[in-house]
Amino acid sequence: MSKCIWLTGLSGSGKTTIANLLAAQYKDKGQLTCVLDGDQIRLGLNKDLGFTRSDRHENARRVAEVAKILVDLEILVIVALISPFSEDRHKARALFQPGQFIEVYVDTSLKRCATRDVKGLYTLQENGLIKNMTGITSPYEIPKNPDIHLRTDTTDAIECCELIKKHISV
Amino acid sequence: MSKCIWLTGLSGSGKTTIANLLAAQYKDKGQLTCVLDGDQIRLGLNKDLGFTRSDRHENARRVAEVAKILVDLEILVIVALISPFSEDRHKARALFQPGQFIEVYVDTSLKRCATRDVKGLYTLQENGLIKNMTGITSPYEIPKNPDIHLRTDTTDAIECCELIKKHISV
């Protein structure tokens, strides 16, 4: 049974890094794998959406629907999406069969994300150039019962991938 | 190189029948294949959209973006979508590499579609229960230079599939 591995967490928490590394590992094993990355999807399918609450709901909804199409084709899907609202993650899960949707909380402190600031967004936010920054001016609802909880402050990407693979193979 | 086979035509012209038959044939050959059917997509990804002009544009845009994701995974995609506007079909084509997007005009007379009336939509329209019926109260822009022109008034679904496969294998 194929899966949807759904990485949720703040901007800069390491979702994309983990997603791409994990995808590469599964591809090496011959598993057809697809990364649905929030930043990429916003250049295509979701380019009409902004960062209001309703647009964030719609952003997550569409990604979940595409993930469902892919999983039905037996493709392993790895979603890397802030997806700040519990409701959206629950709705995403509801599209899949039991055990098919793996919610992975990529947990890094806001301070650490802001220090890394890979995309420069935290600096832009500090300078008042970005509204609706998740975790600062826009809420991030911490997953209460994620299937996997990765602490990327203390766990590197390679170890994170191992934890995910271990969970899935059980 | 994988392809996006894009079937456009009036409601009842035979798009879904051809798409499903063709997909079954490619699957039998071991080709990973996905049908993106307008009616199905409107139950999931595009369930927020109606039948206004702008919603029809958005409907086609999203289907094209999903098709692109799938084709990039080497999946053969068969789209069955009324997609009444030339502009949308051109934009869809523009997402793909040259030769990767095959526009197939599924050409059946409106009279024949209304006689078949597989989904009962033409009857509903006659009774004033449907607005924006393509080909009657909403425009259908006939493809000027489709890659393949199927005349389903005189060609059955099996023959249509042969014509598409012949075109692709050339």
C-alpha cells in the first residue's frame, strides 16, 4: 500500500530537505516517489493563492487532493507543506485509507528557524515586508498526535529519514 | 518521453469512454497511466468550482497543472475534459515540452450528444434546470489545429483509441 508522508512545520524547519533526501532514498530503491513541495506548488497549481487563512486552507486542500491522486497510482508521496491548521491536516488524512497518511511534525524552534532563515523570509518579516508569517503573525497549530515527531533542532536530516522509514516499515 | 493526451469536446461526445478504454490498453502494456476525468476531478480537487467562464478557466488550469506533475513522473496522462476555451488548451500545452501534449478533438455533433444524453444533462438543460450548458448556452470553441480529430459520430471508441495510439507511436 502506498503512502502519503505529510511533513508539517514552520518555514525553515527542514521539511524540504528531509522530503528531498527521503525521496532520493526511496527512488534509489526503485520506488516511484513524488515530492509535493509547498514552494514549488505555489509556482504552479496554487499560484493563484496567497497567504490569508482561507488561501492557506485551499492550499492544503489542493495538495491533499493531488496527493490522493498520486497515492492511488501507487506512488509514494512526500508532502512538504507548512500546513499550519490542524483542520486541514485532518481533512487531508480523511481522504486516505487508515494507515496511508503519515503526519510528520517537523519540529524546530521558531528561534532556530529564524536564525537559519534559509529563504530570508524571517528577515523580510522583521523589516515589515511580509504579513502573515507563520508562527509570528499567523498561527501554527502544533500537531497534537502526529504519527512521527521529528526534533530537527537535535536530529539531522539523515536521522530524520531513518526515523520515517523505520515507522513506515513497521 | 511521457505524454499528456488531452481530450476536448462537448458533454456526451465520448471523451470518458475513449479515455478509459485507452488507459486500460496502456495499463495492459505495463505503462503507468492516469485518467484525469472532468467529472471525477470536480468531486475532489475542483469541487469548489462551478461552471462560470472564470471557473471553467480555473478548472482547466488546475487539471493541466496536475497533468504536468504526473507527466514529469513518466506517467501517461489522459485528460477527459470539455475544456471549451482555446486559450485554456493553449495554456495547458505551454506547460509541456514540444510533442508532449496531444490535443484530441472528440468531435460529435451537438444533436448526437443530446440524443445520447448519457448524464441526462441535455434534458435538464431543455427543462431550464441547467445554466451554462456547453455548446448551447455556453460557448465551445472548436480546436482549429488539434493534433488528432476524432469524429465519434462515425468512428467507434475502439477505432478512436487506435488512431490515438498510431499518432503517438509515430
